[in-house]
Amino acid sequence: MSTALSDDDVVLARFGRSARPGDVVLVRWPARPDQLSVKRAVRPEGALWWVEGDNPFGSTDSRTLGPAEVVAVVTRRLWPRPRRL
């Protein structure tokens, strides 16, 4: 699978929106509370979510850090090529 986003992309995120499997989401890790990451939601794990990067060989995600808190759902890439995600 090719990645949905690249470094320096500008996105629109909806805070307070419920995540669904397959959504691109902004997450916070309990083990790293100061770090925000953009990942793909896979499945709920209690109050948290199991999330994975689109590039399994170059991504730090739930396989390493465990479930994450979903902060927002990313709905659109605004720049450089605007489109829905």
C-alpha cells in the first residue's frame, strides 16, 4: 500500500469526530504523551485504538508502542494536492 500522506503535507483534522477502521487519524501515545502522529485506525482496543502506518517497514505504530488515543480524524489533504482521504 502506498502512503496516504507525505512529509510536509497540510491536512484538515476534525476534533471530536469518532474514528472508524480505515480512517486516517491523529493520535497520542500513552508511552509518549508529548508526541502526535498520523496513522491509520485498524480496530478499537477498549478506550484506545490499534493504529498502523501505511508503510509497515518504516513506521513506528501500535506494533511497537501499543494502542493509541485518537485525538482527531484527518478528513482532507489541503496541500500540495487537495483531496479527501
